[in-house]
Amino acid sequence: MLPTVADMPSSDTALDSQAEISREILKAREEYAAAGVVETQPRLDYEPYRSSILRHPTKDLHHADPEGVERLAPCFGHLDLDPVEADLTIQHSGDPVGERMVVTGRVLDGDGRPVAGQLVEIWQANAAGRYVHKRDQHHAPVDPNFTGVGRCLTDDDGTYRFVTIKPGPYPWRNHHNAWRPAHIHFSLFGTDFTQRMVTQMYFPGDPLFDLDPILQAVRDQRARDRLVAAYDHDVTSHEWSTGYRWDIVLTGSHGTPMEEPEEEA
Ligand SMILES: [Fe+2]
């Protein structure tokens, strides 16, 4: 499981200013408001997110038989997961640098029922905003005690829980002086690999929200809000970690916005 390259720094020459990108975001918002149609999933073509235009398929998708695919695809089982994989702070010999936190929530279907036994995977930058990935070479330190990947299964109540470090914002080359809000990537596999869904979780009150074309590619404000975790003091523990809560709704009008599978590397 590697970090997605979708929002990694690229080698493209950064030409546009934040002001130009912000103008385009504003224009897209006005167009969305004028259209009067609720659109909760990210746009495939969202001009301020420059590479979005190049990355999605231009031809109709070829639909494969999911059961046929499953005969050849890798599989996972409950025995393949170790509970310690849900703690990203104990994967090395020392403590990682940064704000220790618990991120927990429930995976729910469109009717509010818990989705039990769901494989939830996360990947993220470290506290300095740096990924352990060859394409991330920006000037911030790699933490030798933090890889930034973890996974777990939801319990009978649909609850997942990770212990990790709060990621930092990081620059990317969508435009000049482009910075991503702090976020954690989430992947959910459904009942088999052909049902994989990928999204990102953000932190409340981030000043970069309005400037970020990836988040803004979800054009509905309430849908964007569903990507933002809530600080939860009941999840915070005494002299140990802060706590955030974030529920993931797989379908329906309150569904969590998901990225298109084709966007993943
Ligand atoms: Fe990222």
C-alpha cells in the first residue's frame, strides 16, 4: 500500500498563482450555486485541480464481471491483519514526532446500519507534511519513526480506530505556492477488491480549505463538510493523545464523497 500519487508533488512547471486558482474556485462555486443541482461527489474535470483533466478516462469504462475478477485477484482475510497495524506510532523503535491522536468512527451504509468486518486502510504524511515516498522530495524531514500507513477491520458496531500522528500540510505543484490542507487518505474495500472506495479525511478549521482545489472539487459545501472530522474530547485521553471522530457513510444522500478508483496509482 503506497501513498497515492494523485496529490503528490509533480514535475510539472507551476505557473498559475493561488489568486488565479482561487478565482477559478470562486467561479466554479457560482456556477454550482446557479445550477441548483446537488452534486456530492468530486468532479472528474475540475479545472482548478489541473491534473484532474489528464487523469480520468476519456472512454467508456469496460465493465468486468466482479466474480470473475475475484477468482484472479488477491484476497485478504481476518487472519491477515494484526491489531497492532492500527497503531501507526509503534511501527519503529522510537516514538514519532508530532501530535499523537486517535482517529475513530463508524462505517455505515446508506440506511445507517454498521458495516462490520470492513477493511479500512489509511496513509498519510508525517507531522512535517512529508510522505515516505520517492516522489515526495520537498524540504521537510522524513521521520525515521513514522511510515504513515495502517489498517484495521471494523468491529461489530462498524467502528474503526487508529492511533497516529496528526499530519502536517504539504506543498504540491498544482500551482505556485499550492499547499494541501492536513488530511488522511482512507481506503475501504467493501466485500471484495472490486468495490474499493477511496477518500480523504480533513481536520476542522483548516485555513487551507478554501484554497485547495482537491477538496473544492467536491462542489457541495455540505458534502465537503462530511469530509471533515470532529474534535471529540471523549476520544482524547489524559496525558496521552487528542481524539477525532469521523464517520464514513458508503451510500445515499449523506454519503461520504469518494474519489474515482481510476485516480489511484
Ligand atoms: Fe495526501
